[in-house]
Amino acid sequence: MKTCIKCEIPKERDGFYYTSSKKCKECVKDEVHQNRLSKVDYYQEYDRKRANLPHRIALRKQVTETWARDGRHAASQERYKEKYPEKYKAHNIFHAAVRDGKIIKPESCSTCGIKSKNLEGHHTDYSKPLDVQWLCVTCHSNTRRTYPKQTENLPYQQSETLL
């Protein structure tokens, strides 16, 4: 047993990283998370630059080609269709309406107002496939993070003791 110098809770040795043996894993993760939150602009730029390094672009291309060749992407899409039939149907109806010109994509995000060509349609109710909110990638990502998770489709159920 070791005691973390930050939270002062005694824990087993596997609760500590090998390289940083004074703080427990939870405290280290919390520090890293707080650091990224305090320097959001810096880390977004850093991640963007890192993703566009030549060797990373080549690796993404290689992985994509491998998935396509192995049929993993198609298999993944089939699993998604089976797991979320209502979502899949709503997405298809919506994309067909955009393609056919029945729905016109606006020029700016409905949340932050930023003009972007990469707007995404966000469904708040999949039973209304043509009723979407147009969001930029950032706002859409933030919306999905704050949305309540659907527990009925999970392969396991959370026990009440964990809640």
C-alpha cells in the first residue's frame, strides 16, 4: 500500500503510474485534464498541427485503406444499422432531402453564428428526421457531450450502487 501525496488516500501499487510514483493515477489524470481545460486554445492548435504531420496523414490513409480492404468499415456500418435503426433511418431521410435540395444548408451555425462550410445537422428527435439544428463541428461535439446518454441500448446495465 502507498499513500498519494495529493489526495492522501492509501492505495495499492497498481493505482500509481510506474514513472510517477508519488501521485495516484486518478490525481495525475485530474491534473492533466485541468491543464488541458485551462489551455484549450493551445492544445487545440497543438492537436491540429500534430494531426497534420506527414507521417500521421500517411498512417491514417493506410488504416483507412486497410479497413476498406478488410471490410471492417462495412461491418461496422452494419452493426450501427442493427443497433440504432431509428437513427440510421433518420440520417438517410435527412441526407436524401439535402441531396435533393428539399433542405438548404445555411451558411452559419445556429448556436455560435460562425460561418462554415462544414455544418452538421443535429437531430434532437429521430422520429422527426427533417427537423435538425445546423451546428458547426465544435458546437455539435459539445452538444453530443452534454446530451443525456441512452442507457437502453447499452450491452450492460449500470447497477444502482454505482449511481
